[in-house]
Amino acid sequence: MSTESEESIYERVARLEDEIASLKNEIDVIKSALRNKIARYEISQIKGGKDIASIID
């Protein structure tokens, strides 16, 4: 059933955990970029004299 060239369950789990960690990091980068974009938009609205409520808490 199993050959040496096949990935063990432990190797597969470890690889998937690494992929999950990488994806979480990418999500954090995207969230940070969106927060920055929202903050820049809010600043431009405030400079334009508009009263806004922040959507970032």
C-alpha cells in the first residue's frame, strides 16, 4: 500500500501546517494594506471637510 516515495501522514500534516502559516501571513499583509487604504481615504475625506466615522476599530 505504501512506498518509501510516498509522503507520510506526519510529513503531509507538517507541509499543510506550513501552507496554513503562509496563507495566514498573506491574509495579514492584505488586511494591513486594506486598513492603510481605508485610513488614506478617511484622511482625504476629513481634509475635504467631511465628517466621517471610522470603519476601522
